[in-house]
Amino acid sequence: MTKQLFNEFDSVSSKQWKQKIQFDLKGADYNNTLIWISNEDISVKPFYHADDLKELQKSLGTKATEWKICQSIYVANIEKSNLKAINAINKGANSIKFIIPSETVSIENLLKNIDLDTTSIHFELHFLSSNFIEKNAFISAEAKVYYHTDIIGNLAKTGNWFNNIKGDFSQFESIITQTKYFSINASLYQNSGATIVQELGYALAHANEYLNYLDTNLTKDVKQSIDVNFNIAVGSNYFFEIAKLRALRLLWKTVASKYKINTNCHISATPSIRNKTLYDYNTNMLRTTTECMSAILGGANTICNLPYDAIFHKDNAFGERIARNQLLVLKHESYFDKIDNPTDGAYYIESLTNQLAEKALELFKDIEKNGGFLKQLKAGTIQRKIKESATKEQQLFDKGECILLGTNKHANPDDTMKNELEIYPFVKTNQRKTLIEPIIEKRLSETLEQKRLKNEL
């Protein structure tokens, strides 16, 4: 189509474009004026051209037309959670993620009157039990039901195994044999301040620990039938986040092919909490909208939106309805369900995808060369690297170079929040003994908000 429309015009090389831009700059330095360096040490240029790419990536095969609108539900009461899920499905959700706090939860009652042929179900378990999953064998094998099991993610987040390394891996093996499915909680890295390259590299090294174990302990038939899910947090760097999800698929294909297992992965995305704010909280809706757009365009399979008031309000119908409606508007009114691969062939996004994938692969190889993810986690190397990145980003925020509108720029001094807090919105300190230093999720604006709350009348 492009050749048919523009074949009467001579092509213009990237060198010619750059010369024209330099002429228009009237002596100003091209590099200093128009090129900026990202936190991932990527030089972002003012324009991209086919000359920048040796060849365009083959289509990643994702289908943006099929992304799922997911509702997340914490199961404190089985009957209420069941009714809440049914209501969410009736209001447009086609996927439900139940957060299960204990083994006492009856899955049969939780799924009552939910059509498992049309609704995919995800169980995020806050415990480790192969017996619990075995009890739920009544669920049809054709149903789209997934158990998210991530023992290394639990270690990274809490500093401890569920029980111990041997017992956890034994339970993990039993669960995988039953479910043919496991998850990687990569959102932990983004929410704690890791760069995109670190997030991708750590997610890959994290997954590789499981692949090494499964390669040794499972039969060939079981290994080949395993599906993998990456839980990803999406930040506000719009194009970089699109490229991040695309790069993750490329990286997974590279690693999974070495183990001769399924090279496709499921990506579950949710907006980051890193940039969410207490004051001027309605701007959180703008942030989550662009973040969900990045997730869709990047090829996420399932998207759970974050309510605008999630950091300071208990679960409530209004916040959840707004979050769900944001996704409904994107899908049905903004036509984000019409094209399968909308970013294919975009030179900027293709270039970012390649650079992020290359840098993340270098990091992954370095981790493996130095003993693997678990060894570096136990040594504190992963935690230290994330802290360094988080500190750098925090300093940019404190200096006003990393901007959160309504918080460190254009703040409303009359805005008060002290009487709005239903839950504690800051990092909680809980003194306890841990095997390793846990990776702590923290929002950028916490310190500033604590000062403002203290000064409220």
C-alpha cells in the first residue's frame, strides 16, 4: 500500500533527514538538543527510519483483539466474592483473578454459577499446597483455570520460603505436574524501582531457575505441555512499556526454545503502583489509562486495571467499576480490539524492543555466569542493584526532574487526605527474621506525602 501511494516520490534516507534537522537547528548541537538518555541507558533519537533496523522483526503472533478484561477479587468471604465475580462478569469482565488467602476457601462454592467456558479464572494463592489443588480436580480440564505458583517470587518478596527450599520445590513440582502451569511475579521488580532492563533480565533469570529444575525432574511429555505466565507491572513510559512486553516475548522464545518447551507465554499486566499518588488522586486514572494502553499495544493477554484509589481506600464498588470501565472504553469505544499486532513495523518501537531485549539478555547471561538468580538473590546482589536504580529514580523525583502532576508539580496546597485514609498507604515495617533481604515495593511520592499529611491542619 505504501509503495502504491508514494512511488512517485523519491525515498529519503535517514542521513538526509538528519542533515535537514541539523540545518533547522541553526547551529545548536543535534545530540545535546534532541537526544535524551533513558534510565536504561538507551539514546532516544528525534526520529526513526528503516535504515535504523537491519530487518523488521517477524510478527510476535500476539492477538490484541483477544485481550481479557480482568477483575481482581480478594476472597475474604466466599459467598460475597462469588457474587462480586458474577456482577463483574455481567458488567463486562471476561476474566477473574481470585486472591486466595488460605486453604479453607472452597473453590467449588467460589465458582458457583460462573460459566467457565466463557470466563478465564486465575487463582493467586497466598500459600503453597499441592493438596489444595488436588482437591479441586473436579474442574473440567477444558476450563480456562490457572493457578499462579511462584515460590521464588515469594522468597524475593517476603525474604523467606513458604517452608524451606527442599519442601517448596517438592510442592512446586507436584503442582506443576497437576496444573502444567506456573507464574513469574515480575511486577515486584518494577514496583520496587528496577529499570526496564533489570525487570526483563530478572524475570528471565527468575524463570530460568524453574526451567533448570523442571528440566531435571520432569518427563519430556510434561515439560512440553507446560504454560508460563509473567505477571508484569506497566509504568508510564508509554512507548518503552510497549516495547518491554514485546521484548519479553522475544526473550522468552529464546530461552524456552533451548529447553524445548512452549515458546509462547501468557502475559498478565497491571498498572504500576510506583507512580501512584495519594494527593490529586484522580490523576491516577490518567496514569492507569495510558498504562493499560501500553499493555494492550504491547500484546498483554490479560489486563487487571488498578482502581484510582487502591492505595488508600479499601476495595469498593465505585473504584472497581471505574477501573473496569476504563478497560471497556479502551476495548469497545477506542477500537483497541480491532487489530492483532498494531505496533508491528513501527520503527521506534521495533528499535526499542531490540535494544531492551539485547540489554536484558546481557544481564541475564551475566546472572547465569555468576551462579544464577537464586544465588545472587541470596547474596543480596539483586536487591542492591534494584536499590541503586530506585535511589536514582527517587533523586530525580525529589529534584523535580521526574514529574508526578499534582504531587511534585502543580500541587494543590489545599488538598487534604488525612480523613480519607482507610488503609495505610506507605511501606509497613515488620520486624522479623528472614533468610534474605526482601525486595520492597515503594511508591516514589511516599516521603513527600508523609510530610504533607503531617502538616495538614
